[in-house]
Amino acid sequence: MKFAIIEFPGSNCDHDAYHAVRHVLGQQADFIWHKDTDLRGADTVVLPGGFSYGDYLRTGAIASFSPVMDKVREFAAAGGPVIGICNGFQILLEAGLLDGALLRNRRLKFLCQDVHVRVEATDTPFTASAELGQVLKLPIAHREGNYHVVPERLADLEANRQVIFRYCDSAGLTSDSVNPNGSVGSIAGICNLRRNVVGLMPHPERACESLLGSDDGRVVFESAVAALVA
Amino acid sequence: MFVTLKPSVFDPQGQTILDALSSLGYESVRDVRQGKFFELDVVADSAQEAMTISTEIADKLLANTVIEGYRVEVDAKREEGD
């Protein structure tokens, strides 16, 4: 399994992603610079977290126009699995590969804390090895994580089961008090209609080793590996 | 170009400013919405052309039309040699 980890100027969770897939899971991984237009035969594409272009204009806005994104679009259009983590999720939204937008956290503060999310669907390449309803403890580190979509589109997303992760408590129950950023429907991550592109705000790549506080994030990458073999 | 959040989108920054104004005693201010202002220096053959280019730029980059609306004002100026 070969992962392509896209690096934009300002990406800073690229090495965490690399460590997770290469050293923890023992898979092949390449860094792909945002100006490259060759994904080098990758099986899975990762858009990592960080502050691409310093979040200038809007987070992920400028990165969505990078040359590599044409290749990522092609890859996704052909059904290839793509995961966008945090800033990567923002980039996928700005690029139109996922629906909706991310607003400033409702209490305006940058949040750096652990959260729990519930797996809402297991028929994506990044949740296939998880259990429906499984609760994952993952860290978040964001200021613009407040997922927003108009009510009609939200109804579509829910009806199509495109909500993949939802903020919850350790027992898997959702409530406004455990929604860290005010995102609509307590949504932490979604997928596209075709279910091959997933975006989420929490960082599974930072939760692959219990030494670092949680290894609940492993299942996201293990799913990708298993999905290819299947 | 003025870019603002759509009315349906909650604006926590605007809300915070409103609260601050209230603390300062400006009870007559009912609401505050925070947006962005861009000044584009565009070379074009007409104000209409400048408007077209600016609108394209707004839709493509400067505004996220999922959550933002925009308004363009063109201030046309003739330059030397026109």
C-alpha cells in the first residue's frame, strides 16, 4: 500500500501522517510537493493538517488551486481513496471535492484538546475496519473547525449517510456540550457521494500510538490498507 | 469588493464585537457583521470589463460562495495613453 502525502507550503502535520503510515503501519509513503503533478502510483492520497499558505484569505483556499490538486481531483474521480485531515479537510471543501464549508469555531478560540468521535458509517475506505458506533479518542487542533452546510444540504448528507464522524462523549452520546466548535449536527467528518473522499477535523495520525495518548486513530489508516487488499 | 458572510451563517466575530460595543455603552447598535474588503487594481478597457473580471475573481477565489456573498464597486479611472 502506497500513501501519497501532499505537502503544501505551511503544511505541518505531513510528518505525523508519514510516521503513522510508514513507521507505525509499515506501509510505503511518499511526500508529494504541491507543485508536482505526479502522484507516483499512490493507492491512497492524504491531505495533511497544518496552515497551508498561512490560512491567508481563508483556510485551504489558496492551496485548493495548487497544481497537485488537479491530479488529486483526477485520482478521486477515478474512485481513488482520499483523506483530508484538518487543513486537508478544509482544502477538500474549498476544492469542491466535499460539500460545505468550515467556519471559525463558535467560541472563537483555537482548540487544542482531545475529543471523542463516533464512527457513523463503515463503508468508506477509512472506516471499513471500524465498528459502526465505535468511539475514537482523537486530538483536535483547530480554529476553523465549525462545519457548516445549509439545512437542505444537511438533510441530504444525513439521508445519504455522508456523515462519517460525529463528536460525542466517551460513551458515544452526542450533545451540544461535547461539540467543541459548534459544527452543524456535531459533524466532525464527512464523505462525498461516491464515498471515496473523506474529510475530518480531528487528527487520527496523531493517535496511532498509545504512548502519545491514544491509538484509536490507527483504524483509519488500517482501513485504507485493508480496503486496498480487499 | 466587499465580502460578507451570508445572513444565514452565524458570525461569532460580529457577535463578539457587538457584545464589546454593548459593554462600551452603544446600546443602539443592534447587530454587527464582520466581513472583508479587497481593493483590486484592474487594467481593463471599460468599467464593465473590470466588473466582469472582478466578479469572476470573487466567485473563484475571493469569496467562498457556500458561506459568503459579495458586492463589487468599480471606480473607473482613465490612464495616460488611453
